[in-house]
Amino acid sequence: MNNDFIRLKNLEGELKLTQMNRSLGTSVTNKELVFHKPHMTYHLFLEDIVSIVPYSLDSQVVMFRQKHEMIRSEFGSDYYKVTVKWARIVTRSGVIERENMEFIVPLTDKMLQYIAQYSGLVVIK
């Protein structure tokens, strides 16, 4: 796990799945969904999720400059727009609560299965 990720000490639900890479982490419990970015964590309750809709990015290729070379990165997940009624944002400076937020994040099929199972959302294919 990236040392710059802020861990939440008290999750209310039972941890079901965590997926991490260097720049983004996602955890799901039977009650919560957590997105980890360096120095910032987004804490969502599954009951507050309004919708999860597939989202198409213009380009899934991200270029990083490391020292004097360019590194090309492609995420293996599909992107989704997650709309929530309420979210908690945890930073090193404190905790902020916001209403009506949208997140565009990569989610794997396995993560989506857990979210669908515990959120009460209906999957439409």
C-alpha cells in the first residue's frame, strides 16, 4: 500500500475486497466504499450511492514523467461515474463532509459485484 494513502481506522462494515496500485486504491465493505488517493481518502456509504454508470474517457493512456523518461500507463479497469448523496473526504488537514458528489473511477468487475451485492442497486445490462 502506498504510504501516502490515508487509512481509515474504523470502517463500519466487514471488509470484502481491497484493490490497490500506486496511485489509487479501492476498498469495499458490506456497508462502505472507500477510494484512496495519495493524501486524500473518499469515504462513501453504499446506501448513499445513487447510481453507477459506465463512463468513457477520451483516452485511458496516462503519461508520467520520471526523471528523464516518459512512462506510459494504461488502467486495466473500465471507468464508472459514481453518484452519491453524501461523502466524507479525509485529508491530512481534517475531515470534510459533502453532499451530491460524483466520482469517475476505474472499477473492476469483481469490485462491482460486491458493490451490487451489498448496496441494493439493481444491475441493468
